Amino acid sequence: MRQAIIVCIGIFILGLSFGSKAQSSSGLPAGKMQPMVEAVCSACHGINLITRSTGYSPNDWRLLITGMVDLPEPDMSRVVNYLADNFPYTTGREPTIVEGDYTLEIREWRVPTLGQRPRDPFMDEQGNIWWAGMWASLIGRFNPETGDVQEWQLDPSARPHSILPDAEGNVWYTGNGNGTMGKLNPETGEITVYPMPDPAARDPHTAYFADDGMLWFTLQHSNMVGRLNPQTGEIYLITIPTDSARPYGIKQDSTGMIWVAYNGANGLAQISPDDMTVTEFKTSTPDTHIRRLAIDSNDIIWYVDSGRGYIGRLNPATGEFSEWGSPSGSTSHPYAMEIVDDVIWYNESGMRPDALVRFEPQTETFQSWALPSGVGIIRHMRVTPDGDIAIHQSSSNTIGLAILPE
């Protein structure tokens, strides 16, 4: 039976938001619209994001642009035509969609502040979807049932890479841009900032609350892992033993051990919560790069090998690795990962459109779906209280839900 997919895209109120000043030199092709494109686009990001792109169709360029700036007509159509003519859709990156019997519903909503690049959403117990607006340094909340939306502005230099809730209803964020951890109290709007105790700890990245309430986080380019005590504010940092390991995703298993993915090296780290000693598990393939990981009910570690286009599995008890090639091949760049009922979910971020993939370990079979607004990238996905998956597409300024059948 052919797989079914139901798509619903909701649009919020539009608003204009500009980020930090970027480079002015462009290399854009000559043309009547070159000055406008350079002026509008470089207000938020480097022109190299355009020149290095593999191109889009006119509809996809429009989808991208309307998620970044509010251009009136006829300027919008002129910019779209200029970009589509000079940077047209390039074939060869289409995902290999695997058909199957599993039925999935995908819903997406555009967030209000344009150009913010939403990421790392989660759903709270009340059904609100929260996200980090990295480029606009904000935290947002949306209720899919009522349409209510609110955004809280952070320090402009914070550039939150990820957010997560605590048991008291606060929302914590990693200040990737200014070397801080932060806590937002949504009831009062109060923001508490925790600077890193070491100037070498520059870029808090992804965080995870351990069962004992400690907040663990990675610092990718600083090659560190940190632990923050929310009760005292004390932060303890360690440096990863492998140079340039670039610690990325982080989770905890049922025994209390902390697991970290290496985006810059071929391995995973197990960290003891007692003394923060590190045990490394290296894959046999040097060009393995692991962005995210997830842990099943048997404490088996699953991961995405972004560098080679594989997903993999580590049995910590035996040290044995197993792996499977992703359907779209070596350039698929698996990125985000989550486990629901011991079934593996991840995305193929190197494809256009971005593809959401389901892998059934019992049968070792795949099924996949193209994201409806798939000109962006899912960088993190998390299971909701109802057993669905919160997703996003940063480039198209959307958050969403992959709704699994009951």
C-alpha cells in the first residue's frame, strides 16, 4: 500500500527582524536587482549563503524569502525571479523516498519574527511548542490549539542554540554566541544568566537535564562538556580527551551515564556523573562524524553518522558497533535523531527537500517522507508528551509536529 501523508501548513502574523551586520562583498551576478538583493540579504547574513547554495525553484525561493523579510510587491517577485534565474534548482539532491504502510501526519507553522532561524523545539505538558530563535536571540512559545504565540527577547549576543524545560516550568537556553547558559521564567519574564567560568568555554551548544536535576551541556568548538547545578549556579567543565572531537548531541542512559556525540571525530563518549571521567568508544571508520544520538529502552546507543550517510548502533556492554546506510546514500547527511517506542526517527538534511526517516530495528526496514516546507534542515527533534515528534525547518522559519498514529 502506498504511504499516506497529510500536510497542514499554518502561517503566523508577519514581522520584520534583522540580525547582525554581515559582509558587504557579494559576488552576486550582475543584474538590475543585484543592488537590492545584496542590500536586503546582507542585512541579516552573508551573501555566501546564496552563492554557495545549490539553488531553488521560484516557489522555494519565495518560501525562503518570506520567512526572512517582508518585501512588498513587485519587489518580492523581482527578487524571486533574479535568484531563481541565477541560482536555479539543481537536480541531484532529491531524497530517495521509501514507501511503506506507516501513515504520518506532518503539520508546520511559521513563527512570527522573520529571519530568526527557529530550532530545537519541544512541547510542554500543556501542549505548547517552544523553540529557540537563534539568529534573533529569542525564545518563542506557540499553542497549536489556540494560535496564541509569544516571544521573549534575550541578550542580542546570546544566540541560543538550544532550549529545554526544567521541572518548575523555566526554560533554559545555551548562549552559543556569548558563552553563557541562561534561564527564562516565562511567568515573570525574568532571565538569569550563568557565564562560563573559563574564557576558553565559548560556545554552549546542546543541553540535557539528568535525572538528579543537574544540567549537562556540550561546547562544540571549545571541545568541552559542562555541568551546571541549577540550585547553586556552579558550573564545572571538562575538556574532551580527543582533540577537535567537537562534542555535539548529549543524552543520559538509565544507569545515569551521560553520552556525548562527536561531530569532529569518529566516536562517542560516556561520562560518569560522579567524577566526570570520560570513556571513549571509537568507530572503525575515521571519517565518521556523529551529530546526534538517542538511547533506546535497552540502553543501546543509536546515532547518526552525518559524514558517511549512515545510522549506527553501539552496544555499550560489548563495544560492538552496527550500522545501516541511509536510503538517500552517502550525501544524505543524517542530522537529528529521536526514538519513540524503540523505533528510530531521523532526517536526511543533505537532501532537498529534507526527508524524515523512520527505521524499524526489528525488521531493519526504512520508510521516509519529504518535509512539506523542505528547504530547511531539522537540526534537533524531540518526542512530545503525547508521543509525537517536535520538528522544525530553520531556513523556512517554521516549527512543526510529526504526528504519529495512536
